Amino acid sequence: MRLQIDVLVWRGAIPESRHRVQAAVCDPEGRLEAETEQADIVTTFRSAAKPFQLLALVERGHAERWRWSDEQLAIMAASHTGSRAHLELVSGILERLGLSDRHLACGFHEPADAGSLTHVRAHPEDRSPLYNNCSGKHAGMLCLALSEGWPVEGYERQDHPLQQLMRRNVAELCGVTPESLVVAVDGCSVSVFGLPLTGMARAYARLAAGEADGDARGRALNRIRGAMCAFPRAVAGEGRLSTLLMEATGGRLVAKGGAEGLECVGVPGRRLGIALKCEDGQARGIAPATLALLEQLGEITDGELKRLAASRRPVIHNHAGLEVGALEAVVKVPASAP
């Protein structure tokens, strides 16, 4: 099914802007169920790759060896807001590893959590890489390096065996070759991968299809998906689409976003993966687009949409706090589409 997805930005009754969204919906074998005109657009996987960057730690038995809880695995797959709860989870992982925040290569950025932001602005001496939304992923990478006997120093570099392994795993899950992945440096200093949107959807279909009684990879994907769905606030945080979507659906959907207007969703009940990308990289359009596509596919209920109303049609306020507009996603099936 061919689709067209636009997010319209209304100021009163005036259509002020438009975000064009590309999307792919496919099964674990890469068969497309729905797609937009440029579903094969090459873009960066960004933080939506985190469940698959975590894969080796679980698949190789290290998560079990270290007895990491589901909540700890969830923070390793997270783009968290830097809340106190998030910091405590990451600090606990590092402490058990015998490491500290100085081993994190992700750097500091101001947290999205309001309480933490107020604190670090008032106490700049407390700034730490722990606040970085990728600190949990980096703690997991450090655990993998220690577990495999690899150097901790330089774990973020592209030539480190850890990053090379993750490149192979991401490629395999996305149904492409490692050589075809375009590699660059992510915001947190580790490798980021460029590949078609269809490949990202396929990886999320495989995440959705992982089974507890499957092979080692299937069991690992099932464990990661279960951890994310059981602890959605660890995966992102208050007000974040991924968290809200998993909470509203009771874990029936698994979701993970990425920078520059990317969202990926797995539908375990139908073994489907969904990937959406705002072409202009504007994050504000991705929530209404994701919910509109899920509604078009019949993968979200009216009750769930009602609970997600604020994300489905985000309101725009001006500097005086007045409600002046809203964002609205429109999904069309072109007349010429099969």
C-alpha cells in the first residue's frame, strides 16, 4: 500500500508549514506492507539503533552473567531525559563494573528533565556525562568491552572491536551488508549508521518477532523488547513519544526514537516493523505522524489514541502562553496507488 504522510502546522486557520514524512512498514523478511514514495531514503539510524547496539551484550550471555535487571537493560537502550532516576540507574551500572562517569565518552549536555536542568544550571560543578541521554548506552558498551576482554580506552572509536561488532549486528538485523552501511560519528561520539529507512523497519520487525523459545538471537531480542516495554520511562522519560506510546498500549507496541525526526515502532502481535522520518529533521512532526500511521494501519485503538491526544495533535503556544495553533498529521492513499 502506497501512502503519503504530511504534518500540517496550523496557525489559527492558516496552514503555515508542512513536514513531509517518509515511512516504511515491513515484516522480518523485508516484505513491505505499506510505504511512502521514498521509503528507501538513506538516513541516519541515530538512537533508534540502540536496541541493536545492545544486542551483543545480551546475545553473548553477558547480561545474564552480570545479572542485569530489565530496568538496567532498558536504560542501556535509552535516550533518557537525565532525571534523577535515570542517573541512578546508570551510576549503579558503572559502580558494579568498577568504573565511573569519567569513563563515559559521550560528553555532557543539558538534561531534558526540568528538575535536573534546574540543578545543573544552579550547580555547574555537578555537570557530568551521566546527564547525557546516551549515558546508559555507553555504560552497556563499557560492560561489553570488559566482558569481551577488549580495551575500555577508545571504546567509542570506529576501529574498536566493539564498534565493529555493532556495525555487523546492525547490518544483519537491517538486512544489509556491513560494507553498505555508511558510518559517521554520532552526537555521543560512537558510530552512527546510514542506511535505507526500509532496513530500519526490518530491524524493528525482527525486534518485534523475537521469541523466548527461539534461537540465541531471537531470545536476546525478546529480552530487550520485554525490558523496554516493562520500563518505558527508563527508555525515554516523561513526555517522550516512545515512553508514552509503550505506556498507552501496555507494551503491545515497542518504540524508540532518534534525533532529527526519526521514530521506529515494533508490532509484536503482527511481527511488523515501522520506521518514520521527517525529511526536514523536525522532531515536532514525528509524534502526530507516527500516531496517524498507526491509526491508518489499524495498530492502535481509539482508547489509546485518546490517551495520546496531546501527542496526536500538539498545540502551539505563543510567548504569552496563548494557544495559537496546532500540528495535524494527514495520511493519504493516492488514487493511483495499488
